[in-house]
Amino acid sequence: MKTFLLLLFFLVALASKPECINGVKHVIGAISDCNTRVGKEERVAMDMAIQDFNMQHKQTFLMLRLKCSKRKPLQSALAARHLINKNKVEVILGPRSWEETSNVAEVSEHYDVPILSFADSSPPWAAKRWPFLVQAAAGTHLQMTAVANIIQSWGWRRVNVIYEDTDSAASGISPYLFVALQAVDVEISNLLPLPSFADSTLLHKELKNLKKEQCRVFVVHTSLELAMHIFGMAKEKNMMEKEYVWITTDSITSSVHSMNFSLISSMQGVIGVRNSFLETGPHFKSFLTRFYGIFGRKYPEEKHHEPGIFALQAYDAVRMVGLAMIEGTNSNGQQLLESILKTDFEGLSGNIQFTQQKLEPTTQFQIINIIGKHYRELGFWTENLGFSHTIDHGVYNLSMESLGDVNWPGLGGRSSAPRGWDLPTIENPLRIGVPNGSITNKFVKVDYDSSKDRYTFSGFSVDVFNETARHLKYSLQYEFIPFGGNYTDLVKKVQSKEFDAAVGDIAIISNRCEYVEFTHAHTETGLLMVVPILWHSSRAWLFVKPFTKAMWFLTFFINVFNGFVVWSIERNYCSELRGPILNQIGTLLWLAFATLFSLHGEKLHSNLSRMATVVWLFVALIITQSYTASLTSMLTVQNLEPKIANIETLKSNNALIGYSQRSFVRGYLEGPLGFKSSNIRNFTSTDEYAQALRSGAIAAAFLEAPVAKLFVAKYCKSFTIAGPAYQVGGYGFAFPKGSPLLPDIDEALLNVRENGVLKDLEQSLIASEKCVDIQSDNETASLSPQNFFVLFIITGATSSTSLLIYYFRAKGRNESFMAQYKGIWITIMMVLNKLGYHRNRLSRKVSDVADEIPENFPNNLHSRPQI
């Protein structure tokens, strides 16, 4: 039946234009995989092109000779040799894979027969190696940029790439997809090459390993046959559920129109990128109508009859060769090749124009979304313009979100995009490496508990990370693992995925950024120079330094109290101590401080006041002499100043300097700062630094800013920071490049900083480092009340005793003692009232006291009892 239909079709073609039989005959060869959907479409399209061309041109008659290759390179080479030697073909169309194409080109090299390959990519050196090889299918490498832009649109930072391990796939992915992803700052988490013959066992193993990873975004670039097995296994392993993202390239998506229900059902939610072509115009509509009918009759077993890009390319290739044969004599292969390369027309698949023996690459791709029993066309992507709803003259946007809702795997019609990565679980927590060799345990401290056989981790950096994890919008499961190597090796372990992250006092420097990405710094950045202290003399307020504030206050209080005692006892004997209120206050203060400089014993009338004054004069003498001695000592010592002010002094003196053995500082000292390598010494602890600086083994130590401040806090009387801060370093947390956790960690870290938690941790860090220096020989401490505690007790007790004796002796006399002190109270109240303190309350108090004063109160004040 098939043979009869083919014969009938051929006779109809001849009958429609019998004069062509007498024209110049040309034989075109073709190599295709006849058993696949692509091969079937190519065969029908080439037959249609031969028929159309023969009907339109009287002087040229084209004939097609087709050989099936079954996608085997060796069989393709044998088919090419047969077509050239037996069928005398002048040109060969196909095949589609680079492996087959390279074998066919090798054969044609000996016969000067042009090869028009349908492979969408070829190495740059192919045309030089095989001069008769022409790439007749537009290159689709720009689709990798479209894929990268899709990934960028939804904010995914990492991606798994699955590709078929063939020469064509490798040459198509390596130079283009890697570069495209790098341009949008997307990292490839896993690169999985699969052989064309991959079975279910291999796919089960590889997909199981990928499922264990956090990344949930997959790009698949394989043949349709291999893709069927991949998606079938992915569905079986529940990898087509929510939070998963699958993106397919043109090699799969361009066959979506012919996929069966089984494959479609296993690809629900997949985003596809495929070659676009205009489906308008009378020529295409005529081709489409005829193709439907012919393909359906020729291959009734196929359920879908619409043509894809492969059919259009095959049709255009035949037409291209026919037009080239019309031009000139084309007596040999070289002339025919030149005529083909000059071809320029608008074909069904796009513009046909060659540059360096290749068709101009496709710059527009269609974005589709597989849903239900078929697929939905979302829009288009155009190079340098972005995404649009229409293929021509559309409104472009750089984000795919502009195309509307996407049906993601496992989410139905939900428009919000998947996160693209999976959170660590209790069974599979985030593995975080922690350095076990910090120069100070204040930032990272690793302890081993032998009784429980486990490690404990503490320190400022660990605390900051714990707080950051608490501020995430989700629960992050993680575990710390100690690491004993240097810091650069630690970040390399993160790159190699031995660790998922690294936490500790890890400086952010450029060479480490080649391996990982860092969070924002959680400490101050900078490299500081620590040097010994140099003492220097004179201060403007040095005269208050001999006493502490408490000592000054207590001295003033005791003076006033003793003055009050003397005034209270002597006011009944001396009229000068009476009078206006302000005069009495001035007299009291004069009595309080005059005893510091002279003894007015002959003017005192009471033995009690003399006793209080003598004791206080003795105490005052000791205090003044101590003050004088302390001030004299301070005038001879020196103020705190750095012994070395800048690095130029170090260089000019050829001085030795120190740094931490495990830090990045040595390279910076030798490089930008210009120190000699022979003058640099390394140390492993802050105690070693202190000992070397004190002994003069090194003149200065260069420490990272956080460590330097702790060091100076610990040795507060011996060392200080000198010179400017060199803006390098700062401690950060390291994550693999493209880690989806990184943006969330940065955001949480900013919250920790803004809400004051980080500041509290910093203050606790500095406060935890107590100064261990003993008092310097060059520094004189201020005198405090503890130094004169007994003397103050003696003078206070003496004055108080004198006042009490006076009180009890005066109590039994005729004059009212209480009246006297009521008078004193009134005096004090009046002073305060004049000064404006609590005016109303004091006024009432004065009135209440006045009512209780005896009528003879004024006379009593002037009485002079003998004691």
C-alpha cells in the first residue's frame, strides 16, 4: 500500500510538469534517522521541497536519494560513501548530530561533495578541517542565554545541568551555557553527563544523588529519546513535585508537538525553550496544509501531524540547493559550494544567509510551559531585548515574570515561583566547617567533651551566626564540624562541597573569593599596627589626678562637717558667727577650709571645738602632704603615646614585625605595605605577641582590627594601636558560589545588626577581655578614700563626739537648746527658700517651726553658757 502511494505521488508530480523530465537532472543525497519523528518530518518535507521546486523550474530537475543512519556515525559514513559512489549525488543533506556529521565530512573530503549538516552547532575549526562542510541549520547556542535569563528572572542562584555525553552536546554546552550562567551570576551546582544509552539503573543512581543536594533547578539538554527516560525516572522519584524546576532546551522542546501522552504526563510544569518561526504568511499556511495531509497518509501511526522546526529546515535546505544549482554551471563541487554560500532568501525556518559557512544563528526563541495534555505558549525571548508576548514588535521586558503565570511542577496554576532549593533537614543538616586554630578563642573556641564524645563551639563569630540563623524566615538545620587546617584550605573545602559553609574568624580577601562567596562582614574591617606604649609628660587637668572623684567628694564633705561642728559650738561665744544668713554661711565655709592652712586655736572659746579642730588639722596635714607627693610624682611621669607612629619608621629602621601564622596578613605586608620578607615573624597566640613586643624581638605587630582591639584591651597598659587602619579583611561567613542561602543569610545578618543584637555581642566581647597588665612603673595611681579610711573615721568620730558632748551639756541648762537648733533649722530653711528650692513646702515648714519657738528665743541666742 505504501509503495503504491509513493508511486502515485511521483506520477502526479511528473504529470503536473512533464517538460521537466527533459531538464538538467541533479541528484541530492540525504542521511537521516528514518525511524524517529524528526527523520519522518525531514523526509516528508524534503519530498515536498523537491516537488515544489520541480514544478516551479523547467530547466532543472531535482531527485532525492535518502539513506537511513539510525544515528550511528559509522553507518552514516557508509551511507555517504554509497550515495557518492553509487547514486552519484552532488550534495548531501544531514545528518543532525555532530558525531555523524564529522564522519560524513571525512568521507566527502575525498570527493569534493558539499555536506549541508543539520547539526545546530559545530566547532569553530570545522570549516578549516573540512572545507566542504556547511552548517545548514541555524545555530541555537543563544538559547543558552535565554535559559540563563529565565533562571535569573526568578532569582535562582544555582542550577543542575543534565546533558547527553556526546561531542555535539559538549561543544554546545561548554562554551555557551557556562558563559551565559556566569554572566548572570548563577553557579552550576552539579554537571551530570549521561550516555545516550543510559538505562534505568544508571538514571536511578544519578537522580538519587541529585535529589540529596539542595539545588532544585534542573536544565536538561539531551535528545528526545534520552529525555523520555530522564523525566520518567524523575517522576518515579517524586522529583516533579513542588519546589522543583525543570527547563529543557531546543533539542527536546522542539519535539513537544509530537510527544505522546506518557511523556507529556511526566513533564508537567516543565519550562521549554525552542526555536521560533513565523507561522503566518501564505507560503507557510500552504506548506502546513499540505504537510498535514501527506504526513498523515505516509505515517498513519503518528497521532500528531503538525510540522516542527526540523521539517522547515529540511524544506529550506532542499530549496537552497535547488536555487544554487540554477545559478551558473556548477560543474564541480567547489562551484556548487560557492553558489550555496551565496544563497540569500527568507525561508520557512527563518532568514537563509551564510557567514563563514554557517547560517546566521537564531536570535529568537519561544518559551513554552507543558501543562495538561499539551503545552502553553508563554511568549518569546529575543537577544539583547528580553521577553515579549509576541514574536515581532512586542513590548520587551528583561524578566520572564512579564509573560504571566507559570504552571510549576506540583503547584498547578500557582503563579509564585518555587524557591529552587531545598532546606537542610535534621537528617541532612547543613555541614558547617569551623576553624580549630584561631589566634584567640574569643572569636572561635572549639572544645572536645570526651565524656560525651562531642565538640562544643562558642565564640563571637559562632554566636553571631547562631543569632543570624534565628533571624531567618525559616528554620535552618545545621551542625558545626571542626577543621584543623588553615583558613584558605577551609574555604576550598567549601568549594569542593566537603562543607556546605564555613563560620569563624575568616577574613574576606580577594583570593578566597575565587573559591567561595562571603556574607557581609560581621566585624570591623581593617589591619591595625600594635606597638608598645611610650610615656610622655604634662596634662592640663593633671592637678585633679592625685585624688579620685570619691576622694575629692569625701574631703569636701568632711571639711564642711567639721566647719559645721565648730560653727555650732562657737556661735554662742562669738558675735561674728551670728548675723545675716549669708554672713553665717560664709563664716561656716571659712571655718571648714581655713583649718587646712592655719590653726586658729587662740580664737576658739570651747575645748570641744579645739579638740575637733586639732584632729582635723592632723588629718588635713596628712592629706595635703599626700596630695603634694602624688602630684609631684605625676608631673615626672609620661603620657600614653605609641612608641612607633607609622610604618615608615619601621621600614627606615629595618625593624622586625609580627603577624598571625594562619592569617592572610603576610601577603599584604610583603605586597602593598612593602615590608621585607626577612623582617616578618609569625606567631600563633596573643601571649607570644605580648612577650615579643615587651622583649623588643619585634617592634610592631600587625593584627586584624577585631583581634587588635581585643589585644589592646587585654594588655591595656603596655600596648596601643598606632597609624591608620588599612582597609582589608573583616570576618565573614563563607558559602559556595551561587548558594541560595547567601541572600537570606545576608538579610538576616542585617537584621541582627539593625536591631542592636550585634552591638550587644560586640560589647560583651570587649568586656570579656579583662586587662591583665599590672600597674605600670611609669604610672601613679590616684589616691582613693581607702587610702585614708582610718583617718576619716578618726576625725569624723572626734567631731561627732564633740558635738554630742556639747548637746548633752547644753540640754540641762536654762536656755532652750532645742530652740537654738530650731533657730538653726529656720536659718537653713530660709537659705533654701531664698535659693528657690521647694518654695511652698519650705514656707509651710518655716511657719510650723516658728510657732513652736518660745517667746524668749532671741534672748536665748545671745546667752553665753560656760562649758
